[in-house]
Amino acid sequence: MKTSKIAIIGGGISGLVIAEQLRAKGYQEITLYEKHHTLGGKIHSIQYAGKSYELGTIFGLPSQERLKALMKRLGIKGDGPKLSRVNYSANGEKTIQLPKSLLSDFRVEMERLPEVLAEYTALNAPRIQYVEPPLMLPFSQWCDYHEFSVLKKVIIHYYTIFGLGELSLIPALFVLRVLNYDNLMTFMEMPDFVTWKSGAITLVQKLGQSVKDVRLGQAVTDLKQLENQQWQLTTAYESALYDQVIIAAPLDEVSHFACFDSALSKMLNQIKVESFNVYAICAENIPSGVGCLLDNLKPERRGHITLFDTRWEVTSKEALVIAYAYDAPDGNPQTTTRLVMEDLVALGVSSPRIYQMKRWRHSPHVDSDQLQNGFFQRIEALQGKNGLFLAGECLSALSLENCIRFSESLVSDFF
């Protein structure tokens, strides 16, 4: 019923799109709970010297149709800076992405790739249900299974480099939902990336207008269903009743809720994440553009910069550069910071100092064993049961496009 009271837990892109879609269908009694004091989740834009910089979501791709449709609905233009990419070795020398000797084999593999991907329905479904067994393999093994030897070398430059994990560990399902054929081709064609002059936070600000009742700084501590079928939602400040609840927060962080039995709670606790750091660093002699340090994508080079981005053309002696790095092997934040600074100096940067930084629990996923145990089938069986719904990055596979598509599908199918 359009008069139902609905709670959304989580104010990232998934929760916000769900709220927007519900409002479009005529639902008015929507309350959104966000544990942080700002909306957006991994969309996190900052300001420096009058310009926006991204500590979270960097860009969209022209191949992402639902993102473009959302921007059109919200009246948002991709009016941000143009991004260009340069590849570097670990010692700061410019290098090429792929040796010329492999280009012929790569073209053959790319011609064969669409036919292979067409075999897998799980890659195109808005919400994942049935997963074909080969997609449960780590991506490296999936490539071996289909004899894609060069593709395995190329995709690491577009997946691992953005903090999404090691291809020898992440199931192919997650990799190929992020880097489908269209997205991969777009990357390789040096696309006109979708960026925003005021930052990706523009999406959040527009979407936030869809929700009249936003409870910022209110972490939900428990959720349970009462005998009258209503849901009791508890925070440190209040206890409130709702007819339906949509959880769009990280599922491993809410696994303790009373609404989940022990088996489901255990399953949600198996969700894995990558620890990925983003540094905003003031420095001198910063190279313009986006730089990819390909040597640092090896597991033994964790803690070193995988990517740096100046976002805007460097026109002054001192400017801001954004540097990205996984946690160092010892897990010590100081070690990672030291390695990042050393890498910048190797690139010719001088006088670096931290302006701001974020440490993300990035790229939520489950491993091959959990996929074989029916993780997504069990989640889908819960959707709508007694008015409870689950959403978010792990279920859609991380990307703006996938989160938007999942959220729209959930509202379309159940409301």
C-alpha cells in the first residue's frame, strides 16, 4: 500500500536510488537511516582551492546506460574534467600496458569474448539468482578454463588497480559484472569518462531531495519483527515501527540483527572486503593526469600506489594529487603511508603532505565456496519475505551502474 511506512537502512547510492524510485511510485512515508553524518557511502567528494576532488567514486563510463538515465532524470550533466591515463613502472618510467608481441593474440581473444559471455545469464541479470558453475571460479581460473591468457593480463589493469582485489581470488562472477564486454571495450578506447565539476557528490545531493525524513548519524543497532508483523527498528536514540524495511547497508555489518537466524548471520559474516586507502596529498611538481603504476599490481607490492589522479590540469607549483593503495602486508597504516610517499617522490613529486584520506572497506564479495553453497539463491529467497528486502554493493556487484540497476529492479518487482 502506498501508505506503508518504509525504512531504508543505508544512505549510499543503492539506498538513495531505492528512495527515489519509491517516491516516483507514490510512496510518501519513507525514512532513511545513515550511520555517518553525510549521505553518499563511497561517493565522497572534497574541495581544495575551489575545485572538487574524489576520495571515493571517480567517474562513470559512457557505456553505463542506467547511470546516464539517472543523471538525465536528476538534471545532472557530466561537466567535470577530462581524464587521461599514463602507465608507469614502479620507478616512475613511462611504460606500455601490453607488449606488442601479445596484441595479435589479444585481438583474437576479444573477438571471441562476447560469444563466451553470452553463455552466462548471471552476468546480465539485475539481481543475481542462479550462478553458472564456471563463474564461481576465481577469475584467473575462469580465464584458463576459456583459454583467455592475454585477457587475464589486461583486466588486472582495470580491476585490481581500482582496489577491487586479486584476480586469483575474486570469483569471475564479480569481475565480469563490473567489467562486462562493453565496459572493457570502453576502457580500452580511451573513453570520455563521465565526471562532475562539483564532484560525484552532486548525484547524492540530488537524490537526497527524494527523502523528506533522513536520520543522519543514526546507526541502526537492531531490527526484529513483532507478532503484529511490523518491524521494530532500534538506534541509540529511538525505537520505531515500520511496515517494510530495506537494508542497503553493508550486509556483514548488520549480520547481528535479530531478524537474521544463526545460519543466515553466519553466511553474511562470510562476505569479504578489500582494505583500500585513498590519500589526498598536497605536493609540488605533480604530473598532470591519471597515472597507473602497473608494477604495483602484484600481491607482493601491496601498500604501494596503484593509481594517482590530479583530476584537474596542474597550473600552480603546489597542487593536490589523489593516490590509491591497498593496505601494506603488515596491515600498519603508517607503513602504507610511508610507501605511498616514497612512490610519489620516485615519480618526481616533492614536499608531499597529507591533506585528507579515507580507508574504505571496498569491493564486498563472497568466495567460490559461498557461491557453491547458494549464497545468492538464499538471498533472493528472502527478498520481500514479511516485508524485508536486502540490497547494496555485494548483491549487485560493485559499480554505480550495477547498484542503480539492482535498486531499480528491486522496487519495480516488489513495490
